[in-house]
Amino acid sequence: MKISMFKRVSCRFFGVAALCFLSFVSCKKEKLDVINDNRPVTENRPNSNTRIVNLSDFNQVIANGDSLTSFVVLHPLNPGNHKYPGTSYFPTDGRLGKTWTVPQDLFDQKEETDLTFAARFYQGFGLNHDFKVKVDNSYEQPKDYFLLPSLIMNGQPEVVALTRTITSPSKPDHFKIRIVNLAGAIKNPSNGMGGAQENLVGAISLAYADGTLVDQKTNDISVARRNSDYIELPYGTYQFKILLADGRPLPSLGSGRFEYGLIDLPTSTIPKDYAKSTNFAYAPIQDFQPGGVYTIVVTPQRFSYFSNEMNETAEAYQNSFQIITDISGQVNQSYLRIQGVNAYKDQSIGFRVDGKVIASGIGFGKGSDYSVFTQKQYDIEAIDATGNVLATIKQELRSNQNYTLWLYPDLNGKAQLLLISNDLSGTLPLPAEDDGTYSRLAFKFFFFNRFLNLSASNPYITFTLPNGQPFGNNGNVNLQPGIPSINMPYTNVNVMTDPYAIMAYRSKPDVIPGIWADDIDVLKSTEFIANKSLYTNIGRSLPAFEPGIYTVALIGKSGTGLSDKEKARMIIIKHNK
């Protein structure tokens, strides 16, 4: 009897224990890591096809009666005066910037919305300048609404709506670009020490840095017509200019240096002081990536000018251009650009890459146009006019690079190929701090020179300013034939510099600069100007040089009994367009 009772108790105990065990197992939950969502906006808010391009001073937006921006105004002298609080629609600083793609949720069932734009500042012009506009969204015709500074100009409304493309270029290694003319006659134009402000209203055309017009489709775009068609161009580094029908250039509003925001009123060029001009009209040098889409728009922007002999400044509006990205190009992981230069001898040569002729008929001291290739290893050949191979190399070419092939003679006169990667970024290294935060300076308007010695009869060459004065860093000192400098090879010349000259000195490793090579002609800085008629045709003086990225190479021979074509000389090859 006792044994059976014990068995019943044991069975009950083990049954209860098993039930408790199953309960604990079934209630066990997986422990997940806690993930903090630090995104400033967590709502799923798709964009529409409507974009606002703010070419005025508006910084606040109201949509359908609801404020989308913060409407906060901070005292400009207080600490943290730039730290504006963000909002759901403008999470960065709660203010309207240059461009804004209107979110889809702001449109009603008719694909329309009422927007009010306002300017709110601590003090100054435009404190109570508000205006309303009804914008619509279209899936067939995406639109840009350009907000214009109508208070300071005549001939334009407060807002102009234009269609834009949202399709990529038909060729993957190209980009699209158009120009938009929203210029207007400036109300109350200024008068300065040098004269009255020039009038820059009229039909405009898109040009390269040397003044060559880009395409018929971007020529003579009047204020009435407003915009050109999009055109496609090979990707690369360009310095586009906007020219009036008489050839006068329009400026752009620069940044990075105080001088780039100044204009000489009669010429719209960058002034040196109240009485002198650099004769440069600011135009940024910029990369245009494959697959990108861009708009260059002309409208008044606010500049400063020297108002007296003390170089005090006042403000003036002038019609000028700015570059707006419609579609950002993808990171270039496929394409590269390559050109060839004949530094060999006075004969016509060409270049062949994997059997494809990329250039032919290149004269001595001349360079070819660029060709586009994809990243891989290539067999590169230099050929003569009959197709005979002069020199060859096998080289891995990498994407997002700009290359120049130099054909030059060695000490025995045999042709050699030198491949150099050009840095078109517009950056200069600085002495880095521990974390490298401030290790570079970036420019958009610059004059960079790289130097090469490709003259076999000159063992060491140092390039200097007149009378052997140092020129930049050591990237142009004691250069040997066919051996490029790789440690900070570019010399940056200040755009405010007066005209100068470059001289070649025969130096030695322990003697710098050495002896002046008086048989090698001095290279004047004005030789960097590709088309001098761009300035002289409009009655203006030449600038000291023309901004861009260049290589200066010494080619030819030194000695007696040489013809003028054989003699050593300096040549200039430009790498941006």
C-alpha cells in the first residue's frame, strides 16, 4: 500500500515538473539587439517630379497653410548662429536651400498644392517678401519652378516653370547639359570707381574655356526662349563659359576666396583693387560625371565691388550663371580618359590602344583629344604615319582616371612611352593633423602646373621664375629625362598673380637652380591662354594666364647644328576643356 502511494506521488511530481519545464521553454524569447534609428526623418515620404529651384533669397516654405520650415531667425553675432533647428521636411536646418524636390504627400488628388515662399532674416533686404504659387505634379513632364529675384530686376516674373528631363544620357559615358536664360535688366545699376555696371542681358551661348561654342542647340538662347534642349557630351572636367552674342562672358558667383565674390562693375571680372582687374570672369572648373544631368541657369546674383580707394565694398546684383545638378552621376567605377602627346621628334605619330587607333597625325609638341575606355589591362602602342610601331607598353588602366601618353626619346634616340595620371581634382595636400581632417585644400577656380623633362640632352632641369627665383614646391626641381616628380608635383599659381615668365635652368643634384639655359626660350604666362581673341575681340586686356590643369614639358635637343624645330623648347598641354 505504501509502495503504490509512493508511486502515485512520484508520478504526480514528475508530471508537474515536466509541465513547468515545457512552460519555461515555450515562454523563452529571443533576445534582439536594440537598434537606435538615428535618421532625422523616419517617415516613408516619396518625392514627386516637381522641384523648386531657389534663385532668390527665400528660406521659408508654407504648404497648404502649414509651415514646413522652422521660421526661426538667429542673431548673427550670437554663438551657434548657424545651428538652425531642423523640421520634418527640412531636417538639416529647417530652411529652404538652393533646390528642393517637393514630397508627394503635399499634393492633393488633382496633383496640385499651394506653396508660400518667404524670406526671414535678422535684418536687411527682403524681410517681408512673401509670395504664393500653385504648383502641380506630372509624371509625364517633370517640372522645375525657378524662384527669381524679381525685386531687383525687370523683365521676369517671380516664378518660371520649365520642364526638365529625368532620363539618363543615351551613352553611359556621357552627361547631359542645358542652359536656361532667366536674365533681367537690373533695377538701379551701380556705379563704381571704374565706371558704370555693364548690362549683361541678351541671348546667351554655352562655350568651352577657350571660347569655342559647344553645340548649335545651346547657341543664342534668348530671354524669350528661356531654355535650350539638353545635349550630351563625354564625361570629364570642364570649365564652361556663358557668352553673350558680342562675346562678353557672364561671371559666376565664386566661393573659396573673398575675391571670387567680387566683380569689376564695367567688365564683371575679378578685381585686384578699385583700379585694377585680373581680367578673369569667374567660371568654375568642375567634374561632370557619366550619367549626370546638369542645368546652367543665368539670373542675377549678389556680388560685391570696391566702392572707394580704401577698397571698401558695396553690394550689387549682376546677371551671372550657376550650375545646378538635375541628376547626380553614379560613382565612376568603369570609365577612364586618355590622350597622347608627341614629344619624340618632328614627325607625325599616332597612338593605338588594343589595336584601336585613338589618335593620328600628331605633330611634334602637340597633343591629341581624349578618348574614353573602360578599366582593364591594355596594350598601348605609339605608331608612325605608316603604322609602324615606335614604342609599346602593357598597362593596367584604372577607372575614374585621366591619363596622358608621352612619346619621347631616350639617350640613344629610341622612342619611349611614359604614362602619367593627371590629377584634375583641384585639391592640394597640406601638412596633415593626426586624423587628417584638414589635410587638403579644394579649389574650383585654379591654375595648376606640372613639369616634365623629356629632353634627353638635358640631364637635370629646374623650372623657375625670372632670375632663378623658386617657383612653387620641389616638383619642378632637378627633373631628369622621362622621370616625373610624384611628390606634390603640381604648382599652384595664385589667380591674383601678375603676368610672369617660366625659365629653364640646367641644375645639378647639389646645385639649384644652376645655370640659365639661355638657348631655351622663356615661356610667358600669357602662352597659357588658348584663344587670345576671346579677350581682344571685346576690347579687353589679356589676363596673366588662363585657369586650368596643365603640364609644361621640355622637349627637343640642346646643342649645335640643330634646326629650329629640333631645338629644346617648352610646350603646354592642357588637361581640362
